[in-house]
Amino acid sequence: MGLFSRFTEGLTRTREAFREDVNLLLNRSPEVDEDFWDGLEEALIVSDMGGYSAATIVDKLRNEATRKGLRNARDVLNALNDQIAAEFVEGGDEILGGEGSIVLFVGVNGSGKTTTTGKIAKQAKDAGRTVILGCGDTFRAAAIEQLEVWAQRAGVEICARERGSDPASVCYETIERGEAIGADLVLIDTAGRLHTSADLMRELEKVVSVVRKRANLPVHLVLVIDATTGQNGLQQAREFNNALDLDGVIITKLDGTAKGGIAVAVAHYLKLPIVKLGVGEGLEDLKDFDAHEYAAGLLGDFGQE
Amino acid sequence: MFDSLQDQLQEVFDDLKGKGRLTEDDIRVAMRRVRMALLEADVSFKVVKSFVAKASARCMEADVLDSLTPAQNVIKVVLDELTSLLGETDARLNLQQGKHPNIIMLVGLQGSGKTTAAAKLAYLLKGEGHNPLLVACDVYRPAAADQLQTLGGEIGVRVYRGEGKDPVKIAKDGMQYAIDNLCDVAIVDTAGRLHVDEEMMAEAESIKAAVDPDEVLMVVDAMTGQDVVNVVETFSARVDFDGVIMSKMDGDARGGGALSIREATGKPIKFISSGEKPSSLEVFHPDRMARRILGMGDVVSLIESAVKVQQQEEEAEATERLRRMDLNLNDFLDMNRQIRKMGGVGKLISALPGGDKMMSQGQVDAHALDRMEVIINSMTKQEREKPDLINGSRRARIAAGAGVTVTAVNQLLKQYSETRKQVKKMMAAYGDFDERPGRKGRPKKGGKKGKKGGSRGRRMAMPGMGGMSLADLKKIQEMME
Ligand SMILES: Nc1nc2c(ncn2[C@@H]2O[C@H](COP(=O)(O)OP(=O)(O)OP(=O)(O)O)[C@@H](O)[C@H]2O)c(=O)[nH]1
Ligand SMILES: [Mg+2]
């Protein structure tokens, strides 16, 4: 399957379920009635945007609809799409684009850090860049073997030490090795950890400070969040951001039916750009982020019909 | 745009403090906030809706504790309701003694924590004296089998990896391996899969069909949001799992998915997994989970202590009456309720020596108490407290209210006075109520859970019945025939 069809398949599945819901609303009445607003609030909640956010967004939108005299559901939904898209923050191009960069992928257990690291390595390699992977997960069983497989798939070099060794020194060596081979993209996978574990968060801070000291290229911290995550995603992002000063976010597993609404709250509160989307387990299942498209994934994409 | 939950919840209590009794309005306002709390805990939208409706109805009929504000009373009902919904079924592993091997299969989404959970389960079973085997059926994620093998090595549990890329074959070969190596439990770890991935769901079905597991457990990440319903419904329909392991409970996610899972599939949560250590798999406690989902620690502690105080007061009062050898009709009702909680008269009598025989010979009328309750219910408060007040015209009124004959009412009152006499005799036979030094003369606080009270070492006390024993109940039952 080609790149395009893969990611559209992932996202459309998400979007279609939503579109059906909203179509129902549209067909119910050409006018925007109470049922419409209720249904809209439900759809927003179901997207994991959060109960308060959903209520607030609907309130705001009702005001706008009255103010602007929006009469039909389609206009309202377009306005909503704009409103949500506007929550997302521009930027983050410097993290993976063009210029040299050292990127550390962080996040809770199982969010998709290693897989994403592998996919990004492949994409960058294909774009002609010199990539090196660093295995900063020296903790989880077989994490090293897992990243090695991805390095092989992407055809890039990997720097790893045995399990249990100090992750900071692995990072140090990776940067050194990257310098030696003239790498312009250093991608470092880190061990999954819950933001509630003070010890592990401290360990990560130490790793990052070692990397920053040693770095010859700009250092970027990217939080990987699973799209199925509910309201706790915001808490995760907050804690990781407090500890590490994040530069961007990647949302994975958008090939399921989860809509990834928590990304809106994360963008809103932490002003972090979303740099990539994960839409599957394959090498190519990586997608660029587009605010309107993402909002449409939550909302149904009426503009295109 | 996104107000903090804590502030919102605080408002609930500020709004409602000191307003006295629960009104429909109180319930509605408090429930609005409960609804938000549940949504913020990731309980699925539809489940929140039906839960709030159900709990609101319960609030209307619930007893109100005077020591709590109306909002706190609402929260109390919500908490009780949540606890009971979360824990309605027996949540043990279905392992069959003597079967070799018992088979446990794990399924779930990618990254939910199946492999870690498999190792933890093996560790737990090993600690219980089993000889488990871990079977690595994830042939997709790079190094998944390595991960299981490493974990198995760390906890001293055998791991079967098999050959090739066919998880169905690996699973089947794994079962043979378990038999050959005298492993009495085989734990099949499968690849993470999306519920919408038709091919992968079919594969899970095939693995299940091939090994015919005794227990299929679905591993669900406690952080999962609204999508959990779609996921578990599909997994339930396709592989019909028996229970759930909630993973990553060491985080601060409120885990509202647990409630959604119960409501959407009826499947119980069996374990919670909290941490990366092999020992961090624990039995699921519905009450703790209910509190976590609701997330109002302070209020909940407050409610719990108020409930405790109330219980103690009620028990002390009942005990005091017994001490004065003065049983009233409310005590009759209490007894009936306690007995029903314990499974009814039938069960109670069966538990007594010779009780089974009595039951089978039809000597016990299991519904006598229920009939009594109907009659007592149509008495006024005063009449229940002072049955001596009940004269002829009152009897006629009570009979009409309960839809029984006056004879039935007379019979009840006769039973009551006989019971009272009997209780008096029993109490006299026990001698002084409190035998512990330094507490003479004070009524002891009910025989709650048989732990407190002076009946220790003498007779087993009945819960909430101030020192009465099973044997006494039997006598009462005999009198009522
Ligand atoms: N469907 C789907 N699965 C994904 C995606 N990204 C990762 N996964 C799967 O999610 C699981 C966990 O991914 P990993 O990359 O190992 O996650 P991690 O964050 O490195 O995990 P830890 O290092 O254990 O904390 C694997 O089974 C991946 O194949 C995605 O975009 N879609
Ligand atoms: Mg990893």
C-alpha cells in the first residue's frame, strides 16, 4: 500500500465515523436546533476533547452562530472547524525539517516512541539525510532489539549499549558517533515512563541535560501521545513539559477509531505544535499534521463535499 | 476554556452547603457536576448519561445523612452506585484444578501492556505454587518475543517462542510444550491489535479457537479515553473475553474506562497492574476504583466517616434497646433486612447445625419475614417504636394498609411479643452485657462484623444486631412458624 492510501485509510476511518454522526444531525433538520447542539457536544466529548472543553466550545459556537446569523448546520460546522484548527499552534518545522537536529522522543509506556522513531528515521533517510538512532531505552526488556530492527528497516546506523547501562552515556555516545559520520538528524528513543514516577522523570531530566551540554546541533524534545488517550493526556503533556520543556508533540495510533481530541487541549494549554501523526505500525505509516484536516477528523470534513 | 476539575467540584459543595435536605434541584445541580467529573475521568459519554439518570433516581429514594450536606449526600449515593456497578460479579480466574494446562490468553490494543501483564500473571501464579509457561505469539512487533523471553528469565518462568510467523501454530505448539514440560498454566501473549483490523481480529479468533483457553483476559490501559467502548465491544463480540486487566494504574489517570467496560460488556475487571515490577499485579477492588473515578478524595473520606458514625450510633441504639430487653418492631425490620443481606432466612438456617434438614423438611418458612415487613411498613413510626399502642382500631387500619386480615396483624403482634419475651430471657441468660473491664454499664457498640463487642469467644455476633447470635435467630425463626 502506498503512503497516501495508508494514511488516508487511517484518518478517513476516524473521520467517516464522525461524519456519519454529523450527517445524521444535518439530515435531522436544516435548521440548527437544540438536538443539533446536544449532538455536537456529544461528538466533541466522544472525540476525547473533554467535557468542559466540549461545553465551552459549543457555548462559544452558539454565540458566534447567533452573532453571524449562521442558519444552517454546515456553516456552523465550518466555523467550528476553523475554531478548533485555530487552537493548534504553528511551528515546529525546525524539529525534523532540513536543518540539523537532535530529537529525543519521550512519553508514557507504550505510546509509540520506538515505532515513531523508526518511521521518522526511514522518512528522513529517504529524503537524503544522514540519520543515526540512539537507544536511550536501556531499561525495558528487548527495547534495544526492537530499535535495532527499526534501524535495519530504515537502513540507518544505530548506537546502543547493553541493557541496564546509563541512558545518558548512550546518548552522549550517539551524539559523538553522529558527529563522526556527519549525521544531521540524531533520533533518540527513550524508555517509556509515567509522568507520575518522580524517579524516572528525574532520570530523564538528567539525560536531557547531558544531551544539551554535549550537543553540537539544536536539541528538541518531542512527546509521543497515543490517540486513544483520554483526559490524562493533558496531565502527561503538562508534566513532561514542566520537566523537559517540550518542543512538539506526535499523536500516534490514529488508524483506529480514537479521534485524538486530547491533542486540542494539549495544543491549547501548552502551545506545542504537532509535528507528525502515526497512522499504523508500518514503516510508511507517518503523516504530516494539518490543523484543518485534524479538526475535520474530529468534526467531519464538510468543506470538501 | 478548560477549567480545572478541582475548582468545579469545589463549587458543587459551596453551592449546596447547608441547604438542608435533598431536593430535586439539589440533585440536578450536583449531578451536573458529577457528570462532568465522570467525563473528565474518561467514562464514556453514553455510560455517563445512563449512570447519572440511574443515580439521580436513587438519590430521590435514598436515606439522607443529616451530618452531610445535600451535595455530599448525592456524592454518597453516587459512590455507592459506582461501587456496586464496578463489582457486581465474582472476579476470580477460572482455573480448573487438575487440568493440564489451564490456558490463559491475553488480548488488547497495541501498547496496552499485554506482555508486561503476561509476565506479572506468570509471577503471581508461580507464587501460588503453579508452574506457568509463557507463550510468545506476537510475531509482528519487533523483538516482542525477546521481551517476553527476557521477562520470563527474570522471574524464572519458562517461555515458549516457537518457530515461524504463524501465531496460531505457535500457540498450539506452546500447549504441547506445556504438557511435555509439566506446566500447569499456559499464558498466551498475543500481538496488540486494533479492533477495526479485520485480519488481526480474525487471527485472535483463530488463536482462541485453536487453544480453547479457560480464561481470556483483555488488557486495557487505564489512560484510555472515550474510544474504550468501541474497542471492548468489538473484542467482546469477537473473542468474548472473560475479564479485564487494567494496566498503568500507577499513573494518575482516573480510569473511568473501567465503568464503561462494565456497562458496555458486563465483563468484570479482575486485576489492576501498576508498575513495571513483576509483583505489581493486584486484585481489583471496586470501592477503590469507584473513589478513583470520582476523584473526590477529601469528600469521600468525609462521607465515609459520617457513615461510620451513623452506623455506630444506630447499632449502639439497637444494642441499648436490647440491653433494656426492649425489642421494638423497628428491630424486627432491621433483623429482616440484615437477614436478607445475608441471603435470606433459608440460607441462614441452612448454615446452622441441622438447618439443612429443617429446610428440606419444610419446617422453615423462608418468606415469613417478608410478610412481616409488609405489615410493619404500614404502621406509623410511633406504633413501631411502641407496639403497645396498637389497639383494635389501629390494627384494623394497619391490616387495611398492608392488604392483610386483622388476624394476620394480630398474629404478627403475638409473634412480636413472644419474641420480645424470648429475647428478654436470652439477654438475662447472657448476664451483664459488657464483660470487659473498665466498660461496665456501657452498651457495647453492635456486633459489627463480629469483630467488636463482648461476644468474642462466646458466640458469634450477628452484624448490626447487638450481640445476638445465629442460634438466637433460629429460636426467633422457630417462634414465627
Ligand atoms: N495501530 C498503530 N499501532 C502503533 C502505532 N504506533 C505504534 N504502534 C504500536 O504500539 C505498540 C507500542 O509501540 P512502541 O513503539 O513499542 O511504543 P513505545 O512507546 O516505544 O513503548 P515502550 O518503549 O514500551 O514505552 C507496538 O505494538 C506498535 O506497533 C500507530 O500509529 N498505529
Ligand atoms: Mg520503546
